[in-house]
Amino acid sequence: MTLNKQIFEVFFREKPAMMLVELKNANSQIYASVLAKQIDCTYSHVVKILQEMQKAELIKFKKEGRLKLLELTTKGRDVASNIETIRSIL
């Protein structure tokens, strides 16, 4: 593990930060199971984190048929951008 990665993890929990960045950089609509695979995390853990993010108004769920698509709010997009900026500085 590089020093940059270690210091980043001191300030941020890795999986939630990665989730926001992945959602921000997604080229298409995304849902929880895809996100779980992308960040190498269990589906249940991802859903638990997403529920907390929804309470914090960082994401919203958009129901399309049987799928619950994920969408960043403006606040969520700002946080994800700032996480990327901090990661690049470290």
C-alpha cells in the first residue's frame, strides 16, 4: 500500500468514498449490485452504506421497473469531486 493510499484512508473510509467517486464517474445508470462488484464489496454492505448516503442527501434512488437505480444529488456530486481532489493532492 502506498503512503498516499494509507494517508487517504486515515481521513476517509475507503469503500464509501470509492462508491461516491464510482457513481460520479459512471458512464451510464448504475444500481447497487453493479456498484458492489466495481468496488469489491458485498451487496448488503453497499446497500447499508447507500441508505446512510441517502439520509445525508448524497444520493437518491430512482425506481425503474424492478431496478432501483442510483443517482448522485448535487451535494453528492460536490462531495465526490472534492474526494477526488483531495486524493490527487495526497
